[in-house]
Amino acid sequence: MQRQILLIDMDAFFASVEQQCNPALRGRPIAVIGSGKRTVVTTASYEARARGVKTGMNLYEAKRACPELVVVVGNNHKYTHTCAKLKEIYLRYTPDVEVYSVDEAFLDVTTTAHLFGGPLQIGKRIKATIKKTFGINATVGIGPNKLIAKLAADLSKPDGLRWIKKEEVSEVLEGLPVEELWGIGRR
């Protein structure tokens, strides 16, 4: 039986949660930061990213890149609560859920995919449920292992859904810079 792994990756998670909790922030460039004096951008909304704000950028540089940037101090309780609720959604499709980080989880649907119409249908359902329940977007990558599922997600961000089947792996990897692989290079 061929393994079928999904990676659910929440898009700009902290910023998306903040925008949903405060409608005045929706559609605006926001940066979520820590509570310290010398802080950096933890995550930026896609509106801020489009204006040059990047994760890890110091606040001074971020404001210089985007003068209209709205800065929000992060709330870990909000994010961990949302993460726990997301896990409840994932468990509807498989008991084999690995929460990798507050905004990413791997689901092994190898033995359950047939119950839901296959891994692609599971990915579509999870994305739709997250959007309906939380009003935020998720990217889903599907592959025969975690590395390829993560790559599929990275190649389809934001709000994407991509399945790289085992027989397609060589073709996808051919010509791809090694730095694009999870755990290697810039990430």
C-alpha cells in the first residue's frame, strides 16, 4: 500500500488569526511581533508581504518597507487554542496526526483515504472546513512521505492544494534547487 501523507500548512497563521479576530485588520498589511523591546516580525500578512515585509525582519526595517504597517503583539493563547481546534478537524480523517508546529500538521491517511474519496478529497474538505470555521486559508501538500508532502505545500502556497504522486517525484525534483527542500538551505 502506497503511503499518503498530507501536510496542512496554515497561511500566514498568526496574522490570519489576528485578522479574523479583529475585522478592522482584514485586508490591511499587518505584522505580528513579540512582546519584547527589540523585536522582529514573527509573521506578516500577505498584504504586508506584498509590500516587502518579511518574517524575521526587525520592526524598523518593516516600517520602512511598509509605512502603513499595522503592528500587533502576538497572542500565543489564541494561536495554541486555534491549533487545538484544527487538530480536532484533522482527527476526523485519521488518528495518525502529527502536529509539527502551531501552524503545520502531518496527517497519514494511508489507511483511511479510501473512506473519504482519496487524499485529494480529504485535502479539499479540510481546506473548506478551515475556511468555513475560522475564515483563514490553508495550503495542503500531499505526497508519499513528509518531505514530498512539505514540498508540494511549499510549491502551491498560498491557499493551494497539490498532490505529488510517487511516480511524479523524480520529475518534480529534477531541476529543483536543493535549497527548496525542507531542512536544507534558507529555511
